[in-house]
Amino acid sequence: MPWSADRWDVPPLKNEPFVESELDAQLNDQASKFLQNKEKFRIDLATNKVYLSQIFNWFGQDFVKNYVTDREFSGFSAKERAVLNFISRYVGLSDKAFLMKGGFSIEYLNYNWSLNEKGNP
């Protein structure tokens, strides 16, 4: 799961251990925090573009098994449909409505390879 790497382009590691009984909630929280960051996910209404973290490009195939859909996001590859379906579960209502409406293109954001250390941006 790409949510726990020690890089700027993923959420910071939690200050608590991942616990089996809370794992789903903890991972959902990490996904939600990740997608709230405009440097990792954003929608540009003026250009009808959805900007996604490069992580979704690199690891998008990993989402296909559990999140691919044939009902929504027509015109996109199976990998993109799976990623969009996953994302739509964690974004606000207006962003979800935009995604479900379709008619947009996807652009992947540059990845920040800096480590999550004090003093980095």
C-alpha cells in the first residue's frame, strides 16, 4: 500500500501503530488525508482536468482487482476507472459529483522524491 512510505508525496507515517482491529479505519484515514492534499489530487474545473499523484499512475493496476467498474468512468482504461472509483470514495461531494459526471481528462502530477524530514518543503 503506497500510503505509508516516508516521502513527501504520500501521507506522513502515523504516530501510532497500525492495529489489526483498526486497520481499515486507519488506512481509510490515510487515503482521505492523502486526497485532501491539492499537491496529490485536485480538480481544475476551468480545464476539465483531474490531477492525480504519480502514485496512481505507477500503482494503478493494483487497484483494478478491488475497484474496477464498468458502470462509471467510461472512456478510461480499467486502471484509470479503478483509481477513479477508489478516489470517489474518499473525496467530498462536489468532487465526487464532478468525477461521476465524466467529461474530464487525467493528468499526473510530478512526484516529489524528497524525504519526509525536517527542513524539507
